[in-house]
Amino acid sequence: MVHEVEMRAITKTFPGGIIADDRVDLTVNKGEIHALMGENGAGKSILMSILAGVYKPDSGVIKVSGKERKFSSPLDAIDAGIGMVFQSFKLFPSLIVAENVVFRAEPTKHGLLDTEAAVAKVAEIAKRYGLHVDPRAKVSDVPVGVLQRVEIIKALYRNAQVLILDEPTAVLTPQETKSLFEVLRTLKADGRTIILITHKLSEVMAVSDRVTVLRDGRNVAELITAESSPAEITRHMTGRDVDLTTPSPKNAPGKPVLEVNELTVPGLGKNAVNNVSFSVREGEIVGIAGVAGNGQVELAEAIMGMRPLSNGAVKIAGVDCTNQTIATRRDAGIAYIPEDRHGVGSAGTASATDNLALSHHRRTPLLQNGLLSRARMVEHAQRLIKQFGVKIASHETAVGTLSGGNLQKIVVARELANHTPLLIAEQPTRGVDIGSIESIHRELTEYRDNGGAILLISAELSEIMSLSSRILVMFEGEIVADLPSTEATEALLGMHMAGHKTVTDAERV
Ligand SMILES: Nc1ncnc2c1ncn2[C@@H]1O[C@H](COP(=O)(O)OP(=O)(O)OP(=O)(O)O)[C@@H](O)[C@H]1O
Ligand SMILES: [Mg+2]
């Protein structure tokens, strides 16, 4: 049988002795949705970047529709019918959607870009596959879920027969995920082939036909989804069983550590956060649920002092920090895991040692007699790398080369190691593999049981429900519900997240 994609014995190494992929095989049938799974750093993204012509393998063979191919650039891969949607989108913000789609393959009229033809073409592809976009919208005005659709349309415009998606749902709301899967099924019905990288087992079970599992750059399993189970796939990925249930708090909550009073944060047009009050106490995890874009990020940034308030007050560990700098707030006792681990969370060209020292560098033990101790920084980095199972060549490696999930672990490790009374954790397990979710959840509950207060902001309802004692729901900048987690169900939270409207079964994911 001729496979649509056949990769044989693909090996890719990087300087420093890192073997990203070690003689990996991947076979994908025409018209199937094939899930590629594995722990952080297993070699998934690199393998797919090779198939998309971004990297050249050290050795190995690639066949597309039975024909051997050697790609020197992404353009070669596109010519062979391979399109990839990367995790970070590659679009021009100042151009409209249609101009981005046709970039470098423009329809022309009298030698000039024929914008009307481009708009018509984009509208046609969008309609055919249910990819709702406005071809005339400016890319900078378009939300992230729509940008992803633009990238898919761009690949289809170039006639991609094989579409690779690298963790597409990490940035999507449940509703958007559901409609992405509808699109994937339509593409499949049209005879296209999809390769999907995801860490979410529920998604793999819902949408894929077959699964290839990698571990440490090697093949460990090739399964038919319908004949497998989440537990079996997890065992292949991690070599063990994973239990994501978390223990309830050992102690009753103590005194308030974070007090937010009538907080209002201006936004574009209307307030991003509107008159919000709540507190988080010692030994308590308070979760904020909500559809992305309802003020959660602005709330966290305002508490951290990264965004101006128009009203309200913030107290951290009893200290009024309303008008204080970020540094003063950190000294008062706050740590922060930001949603944006690339921009805000880390410095890509700096080493793990330097990244892990950030926010620790003005205190003992890293500070010794007023000077930063390099030896202590290294010791600190090595300990955290080990504790959090970060897959990295050495503590001197630049974090920009880490896989997505491993970079996330660096940020989480650094912030937890502050042992501050208060932690703001935004999407702490986004892009993290299931085994590491278990260990990050364990670190968070230990932090709580040692008396720490955590404000948890997460798009994963299951994460919010398993970790939090109390759940607040944000909708359009306001807290529309405040309930103990014992009373929360996904359906109830979903209803509040939609702004009290009754959620119909069709809307539920
Ligand atoms: N440019 C690079 N230089 C050095 N090492 C690299 C580079 N790019 C990737 N690596 C390493 O290759 C390995 C595989 O990375 P890859 O991005 O494929 O992992 P992944 O399976 O996609 O993980 P994740 O689930 O975290 O995204 C990792 O150990 C990573 O650190
Ligand atoms: Mg990856």
C-alpha cells in the first residue's frame, strides 16, 4: 500500500549532542487524521519541521505519495503538497487576511496584485471548509483563533494535500476547538491528510484515526485510536500510569494574602476589568474560569503592576501595593507565571541558569555579600532542572532552543522556587505533557499545603476544577459567579462563562 506520507529512519541531531529524532518512522495514510504524541522534547515538532522542509534530516528517507523527496526549503515541501501551521503564526499584521493568504503566490492583473481575486479565492476556500474569516479584515485586528484559520486557508490555497498542525488547540477556546475539528473532518472527507500534534488525549480520542507515539526521539507505538484508550496511550508516552486527581487542602485557609478591591482596568473602548473584588487566602487555590479574552490576562497584569488601574486597590500580604512597581510587589511576596512564556516569561538567547535566576537575583541565596554568586546560580539551576524534569542538554543551554513544554517548565520552576506567599499562575500547564501536568499539579498543591496562596487562571476547566477550592467565573471583565469547587460542574461553569445564558447541548464541547 502506498502511504500518503512515509518517513523512514529519520535522524536529526543538534549541536551539543542533542538527538531530537533517532531513526524515527512515520507512516500516514491518505485521508486520515493522524495524531503525533509524546512527552515534551520527544521530537514531534522537529520531525514535522523536517516534513515541512524547515530542517534537513541528518539521514533518513521521506516519501510523499510514494515518491521520494528531498526538501531544501519549505517551498519544496509546499510544492510536494505539504502545508504546516506552526505554533507561532507567520502573518503580516499590517496586511489584510487575503493579502496574507496569497503572499508570494498572488493572483495578478496587469502585473499588479489583484486584491479582488485574492478576496474571492479566500472567501471560496473559507466557505467550502467552514473556516469563518473575513478576507478583508486587517490581520492585526483579528483574534488568535481566526489567525489559525487564516494559516489553514493559506496552506489550502497552496493546494496542501497534507496539513500538519502543531498543537493547534493550545490557543483555542473549547468552542473554537470544536469548530476546528469540524474543519478537519471536512478536509478528511475531501481526501486530505492531517497530522495533528496535541497533548490532549480527549482530542486524540475524538478526532484521530491512528496515533504514533514518540519517546525521547524514538518510536514507541503506532496505534489505531478506536482500538486504544487514553490510559494505554499515556503508558506508551510516559512508561507509567498518570493520575490527574489532586488531594484536597490539608488545612483550612488562613488570612488573606491577596486582596483585590473594586479593581477596574481600562481597555479599548470599555473596561477590560470592571469593578472586581475578591481575596485569596493562605493555603487556598482560587481558580478563575472564563473564555479567553474576558479580562483574565488584564486582571493578572494589573495585580502584578504591569498595567495601570483606573480604580481600586491591590494588597499583597497585607501591604498596599496599588501604586507600587513590579519590583516592590515581588518583594512584598508575589510570584508570577505569565501566559506568554516567550515574551514576558523568558529570555530566549540567555541560558537556563540565567533565566532561572531572574526574580531570584536580588536576594539570598543567589546574592552573596551583595554580589551574585555564579556558583549558586548554577546550583539553583541544576536543582530546578532536575526537580521539574526539564529536558535540556545543560544548564548553559539557551532556553530559546527548548521544546515548548520544556520552556514552560523553566518558567514554572523559577516562579515556584520563589516560595512567595502569593503565586499568580496563568495557564501553568499549557503545552505541557500529561506526566508533567501531574508533577506541576503536585508542586502547586504542595505550595498550597505549605501555606501559599494561588490565583490560578486557566482555560482548562478540568484543571480549574481539580485544583481550586473556590472558582470565580469572569465574563466581559466582571466576576459573574463565585462558587466552591464542590458545587461546580463543567456544565454550570460553562453556563456562567457564556454570561449566564443557558448553554444548549449543541454549544457544549
Ligand atoms: N535549534 C535547536 N537547537 C538545539 N536543540 C534543539 C533545537 N530545536 C529543538 N531542539 C531539541 O530537540 C528536542 C526535540 O524538540 P521538539 O521541539 O521536537 O520537541 P516536542 O516533542 O515538539 O516537544 P513539546 O511537546 O514540548 O513541544 C528537544 O530536546 C529540543 O530541546
Ligand atoms: Mg513541540
